[in-house]
Amino acid sequence: MQGKEVNCDTTTKTIYAHLFPPLIIMYEIRFHGRGGQGAVVASNLLAEAFFIEGYDVQAFPYFGVERRGAPVTAFTRVDTKPVRVKMQIYEPNYVVVLDPSVMLKTDVSAGLKPDGFVLVNTTKKPAELKDKIKARVFTVDASGIAMKYRLGSKVAPIVNTAILGAFAFAAKMPKIESVLAAIRKGAPVKPEENARAAEEAYNSTVGE
């Protein structure tokens, strides 16, 4: 397991305190995907978006078999206080699924807090997944959006930035403007196309 932490200093928090509502508790987000889809980058970009808003953040991946297409799990923690926990997330507030095929062998909602949700990259409506996911569900066609903006290929679209736009809609945080700023700053390639994909996904997400 590898880790990465970014801590906000007191000055930054003071500047943003009057602009953004404080988090009452630590929020933990777990990403499920496959190698090559950008789950690790997604966790880092989400952390950066919250960091922009003055929060303390932590993002890190967990790899099983390190090969393209193998299951990958990544994590993001967000708090107003310094994040000192250094372990995987077993009871997430939110779960993000970049590839629905991982649900065939993985219970993605395992440990999900009662008021949480699962966001899935799929063309299906949330009601169509209720037999597989016993939790509140949001869906977005992140693959279709990624292909529209030529992010990755038709065979292997890179869906991470689109799914972040969908997350901002579903969770009502961070602000979509912060997500777009984080993408434009941190996307390895095609920052504008990635930002447009996130914005379109934000406006296309379906929830219960």
C-alpha cells in the first residue's frame, strides 16, 4: 500500500472558513476500478478539489495484482482537522465504481455507512441495480462521456474525470468549480477535455 497526504495549514483554513461549510465528521470515499482506468488519479484529484476548498486531505491506492485490467482500489479522506488515520477505508461514506464488472466478484457496498451512496459508471438507471446494491445508488455513463471527449480509447476509456463530476453532483461536495480546477491543474493529459467531461457528467448523473 502506498500513501500520499496533503495537509492544509491554519492560514489556508482561515481564508476558506467563511466560504465553505465545515465538515462535521471525516468523510471517507472508496474507489473501485481496474488498472488503466484512472482510479488512483481520481482519488488524488478529488483530494485536490477538497484541498482547494481548504480541507485537510489524504489519498492513496491499494493494488492487488499490478497489471492492466486487474482490480484496483483507491481511497480519499477529507476532514477539517489533520487526517492522521493511515489504513484502508472499510466503512466509507461514499463508494465510486469506475467499472461495473468489478461488482461481479466484489461487494462494493461492503461497510457503507447507512446514509451513504454508491456511484456507478453505467448506462443503467439506479433502479436497475437495486438487486446488486443494497444502498442508495447514482449512475452516470462516464464511459460514453469519456469516449465523446476522446479520453482513452473505445476499448478502454479513461473515465476518472467524468466520474468526479458525477461525484460532485451526488455528494453535493466539493463544488464542481473546485473539481474542474483540480482537473485542469492535475490531469496528466488533455486537461480541458477532461474538465469538459467532468462538467457534462455533473449534469448527466441520475440518482434516487
